[in-house]
Amino acid sequence: MIHALARGQARSAGELGRRFHSAQPTISRHLKVLERAGLVRRSVEGRVHRFRLRQKKLEEARGWIARHQAFWEGAVDRLDRLFSEPPRHAR
């Protein structure tokens, strides 16, 4: 859904539902999650709600994910090295 919105054109829940072969309530639930996360912005044109991706928020999320991914990869690597070492016996 983010990829579909990334093209820059605002889309309605119905348009997105047809693209993903999903019912409109399902698409609306997904859009509400993205909206609460600040990743999409809703505009209302009469009875039609259109959604647009908030590029800056997506970049912020990408940065947050990259930082946490680096942290956890480092932690897993250290843990792997720790378990790869021969056990030290207490005397």
C-alpha cells in the first residue's frame, strides 16, 4: 500500500482496494493504522477520502529502522561470538 501511495498521487480507499483485491473496510483499517503512524495524510473531497503518503515521515521511519537494525545486528553478532568461544572452566 505504501508503494502504491509512493507514486505521489492521492488515492481513495476504494482505488487502493481495487488494486489489492481487498474489501474497502480492510483497506480502511490499514489506512487508519498508517494514518495513526503519521505515514499517510487524509484529505476529504466531498464524500471521498483521499490518502497521500507523507514522504518525510517515511524517511524518519526508515532512519529509525536503520538505527535499530544496526544495533540488533551488532548485538546478535556479539552474542554469536560469545557462544562460539570455547567455555571457560572455573577453577
